[in-house]
Amino acid sequence: MRSDNVKKGMQQAPHRSLFNALGFTKEEMEKPLVGIVSSYNEIVPGHMNLDKIVNAVKMGVAEAGGVPVVFPAIAVCDGIAMGHTGMKYSLVTRDLIADSTECMALAHQFDALVMVPNCDKNVPGLLMAAARINVPTVFVSGGPMLAGHVKGRKTSLSSMFEAVGSYAAGTMSEEDVCGFEEKACPTCGSCSGMYTANSMNCLTEALGMGLKGNGTIPAVYSDRLRLAKHAGMAVMEMYRQNICPRDIMRSEERRVGKECRL
């Protein structure tokens, strides 16, 4: 196991003492160490449910014989960052996410990873990290937001920008804008619509880095939790078969041999 670099041998006695400080058992020290990269936070609507997704992933990993260990990744909400100096910070977070995840995974010698992202720069940032680290990895997103409903028609965040434009044009009242504001984004999840977040989550599934339904099961559905548990189980099967991101994220004719760094 890759994690034997921090668990086995006399030279690693200090390392084991630190694992003892974490509450690890001897039985856990004999199992693969699986990093769960959690993008949970309380400022991004697409990420406010990721604590539940992460817990489900942990259950799946543990059930399949691994030891799940959670560490964080940052994420910016492009919608909240829009229209002020905050938008200067959104794109650069992609590289910060990739760099910091690579640092954590390699510094602690994880045997496998489950990435739990959801929004615009967070998903590609973790895909970049997965390709760099190249240990068995599965993605499971937080899922899309349900559509809102105003006056009998579906709404999304786009409806809010349209409403602001309509108000400026004098074709919508302030009261009507408030009505849209209260109902356009009714649940947690990545903004409903094929914007970057949902597009990237669908692309992750198409690439083979996420299980079926990763890009489409709504955030508030129980199926999303079942998907997360299966993602935890799947990464353990990938670990056993030594299947890594560079084996998956390439054209078929270029898949020559394994490149996992175990």
C-alpha cells in the first residue's frame, strides 16, 4: 500500500504515534487509507449539503474495507462573487484547489481518493488534482438544485438576471422581482440549468470519473446519498484493480499499461 510509507517500519514509529493521536486502531492501520476531499461549506448553495454526501461516502468506503479520512477543498460561488471584486478570485481558485489537494494527498500518502465537489471551478480543479495525483479516484457531486416555480413557469438563477433587466426596462415591478427572488432558487444544489457546474458534473460522468447519475440526480433526492455510498464502494474496487485517473481520462487507443504510483 502507498500508505505503508507512513505506517510501516521502525522509521515510521513517530508517524504511527500521530495516527494514535488521531484515534486510529491497529486494525485500521492495516487497511487502505482513503482520502475524502470535502468541498462542504456554508456560503455556496451547491455545497451546503456536501456534509451529508461525505458521510455517505465514508460509509461506503468503510463497508468496502477502506479507512475514510476527510480533508477540505475550497469553493467559490460564482453567483455571489459576481458583479464586484470577488469575481477576480473565482477562476484562480481552480488552481488553488488542484494544488492544495495534491499537497494533502501526497503529503499523507493516501491510497485512494473520493472527490466531493459541485460548483464551477471546484469540479475542474479536483479533476486536475486527480490526474496529477493518479491514485484510484471516484467523483460524486452534490447534485443540481431543483427548479423554482413562479406564476406557473419554471425558474432558475437566470430568471433572476432577466428579472433585474426587466425591472430596469420598466416591464417588471419591484414586487414582481421580489416574488422571483424568493422562489427562483428553492433548494440546495448547483444552480438549475446547464451552466458550468452541472455541465462539468455531467462531463465527469461521461469521462468515467463519476458513477451513473453523478451529473443528474437532484441534490435533495435520497438517490444522491445512495450514489455517494456506491462511490465509496467503487473506489475500493478501483483500488483492488489498480485503476487510476490516467487509465480512464484518455482516449482508448492511448490506454497502454497502468500508471498508478503505488
